[in-house]
Amino acid sequence: MKTIRLKDGKERSLLRRHPWVFDSAIAKGGGDPGETVRVESHAGQFLGWASFSPSSRIKARIWSFDEAQRIDAAFIASRIAQAVAARQWFDIPSDGVRLVHGESDGLPGLIVDRYADTLVAQFTSCGTERFKQAIADALLKITGLTRLYERSDANVRSLEGLPEVTGWLRGDGPTEITIREHEWQLTLDIATGHKTGFYLDQRDSRHRFAQHTRHRQFGKVLNCYCYTGGFTVAALAGGAGHVTSIDSSGPALERARAHVRLNGFDESRATFMDADVNASLRAFIEAGETFDAIVLDPPKFAPTAAHAERAARAYKDINRLAFKLLAPGGELFTYSCSGGISADLFHKIVASAGTDAGVDGFISERLQGAPDHPMTINFPEGEYLKGLVVVRK
């Protein structure tokens, strides 16, 4: 077994059971891509078993902190079984569920989502790539399903020195799937949709938005970066008078329109704009428009903390414009899915946007990803999605 030894003092994070070892922490040692290595302190103390990634800044990802643990196919299957079982703890009103959430489930670099009778997996680290076939076998055995699609096309693969790979790993068939979410039906294409096909992490927020819409009886709703219209469907389900949805993807908007029809809503209650969000918000302001509720769910502006400053300006700008469009007493549901933007920083950005817009408001709720996308005590980086509900005074 190959060994990597850390520099003096660099063992502290692993003693706190944080699963990452950065290149700057390593004094010597290494391994082949995905190979399991022994991680030791500068003094030779065992710290953990890890998968090695020669090309990444995160050189090692801890599989286990137990020195007696053997890292093999049986270990992988056990971790997957634990992750799947943990989802039974939560009341998930959908047949679209995240079954494995990377480091939070003790499987660094592995994402697995279930859409009805189909599994979709992303292998984003050298370690999971090395165990890919064992992972596939375990997933089908544990879930009892027969279809597994691979969506290893995330940008982080390149940081690991891995090529993009997509296609059926087990089974085959259509990639177009319909899932149930709350009392709605939503469709996705696992071959072409964002992430593994859909944004399951916003499931609870969509439901909360429907509840707010029903309780507050919103007339005019604006859904920015609407993608395939999840929040649009939620607003219509809550009784919104009219929903305007904006995205720059024509295919996503077509699916959003189809979702309105699929769920039996009057299409005259929905307008879809293939347009730039910033430009559209400015045009609405110039036209004197206002909205009773606005959703801002933009793409990832800051993939890492290094991008935080530039991303903060982008988040501030769209929130400033949204505040100007929000009617008094109206609600802003605003989100960041950027791991490089902390919840505290996001709050400060939104506050600054309100100040620049000349608007104050009550923060009535803080929102996060659905519970099948967990953040653990020892891995705070798992908290990438954060949101605020602001009621304009």
C-alpha cells in the first residue's frame, strides 16, 4: 500500500474528520489515479485511507478514518447501502431522489440520483472512477433497479484529469422521464438536462413557494432563470394570477411550457421569455412594472471562493434590480448555488443590494437544499445552496 505523508501541522483537519487533503499539505508520497493510499501525519500517525488524484489540487479524498477498514467493492457497497437507507429518514414527496451525495455520504466524488425507475450517476473523482463498475453493480443490487445512466460530464472531471463520459452503464431505453413532485408532474431528459437531468435540490423550496403563493394570493409573479419551470408550476399550483418566466435556453422554455400543460393549468396565466435576465429586469423597471413575488435562482456564479468577489457583484446586481421591481409587501425568493459564496456573505450581498435599491425588508425565512442533499458536521462545504425569503416593507 502506497503512503502519503503530510507536512508538520497539516493533520489537524483530518483529525477533525474533514475528508480532503490538498496538494500543499503533502510532504511526500503519491499514487496512481484513484489508487487507495495510506495517509499519515508528519510523525507517521495513521490518519485515513484515501483515493489519490494526481492532477487535482485535492490530492487525496478520504474513504475511511478506520485503520482496520479494507477499501474494496464490499466497502463501497456498504457505503451505498447506508446512503440509500438514510433517505428513508426523510419524508420525500417525490420519486426523484438523491441517493448518494458525495462526501456527505462517505463516497467522495459520487453523485447518484433516482428518477422513477432510473438511476443517474456522476463520477467526479479518480477514486469513484476506479470503482465505477463495483459502484454500478452495488447500486442496482441495493435499489432493485435495472437502468443506470452515467452523466460524468461535469467540469470538475477535467480537474481530475478525467475525460467526459455519458451513456448507459447498465440497461438502456428512453432518456425522457416523468417524475412526481408533490402533487405535480415534471419531465426531464437524463441525457441532456442540467446536472443529472434536474434540480432536485430545490424540491422543498418549490413547495414552499407554492405555499406562500397560496397564502399571500400573489397576482403577478416573476420567475428568473426559470430553466424548465419548476417554480412556475409551483406558483400556478399556488393560485398565482400570472407568471412571467425568463430563461436564455429555448429548449428549457419549451419544456417549461409543456409542464404548464401537463399539470392542467390555463396557458394564458403563463408568459415565457427567451431573454437575458439582467436586460429584462432593466426593461421592466423602465416600463414601470412591479411584481408581487420574484424568484431569483441563477446559475453558479462562483464555483470556488476564488471567484467570490466577481460573483458577489453579479448577485448584488440582479438582487438590486429585483428589489426595484418588487411591490411593497411583495416577496423575493433569492438563491445562490455557488459553493464559493457562504450563507453569511450571501446575506450581506442581498442586504447591500437592498440598500442600493432604497428598499428594506424582513428576512422571513432562510432556505437550503432538500434533505436528501445533506451537509454533515465535518464537511461544511456540502452547504452549496442557500436562499433567503425577503418581504419588502
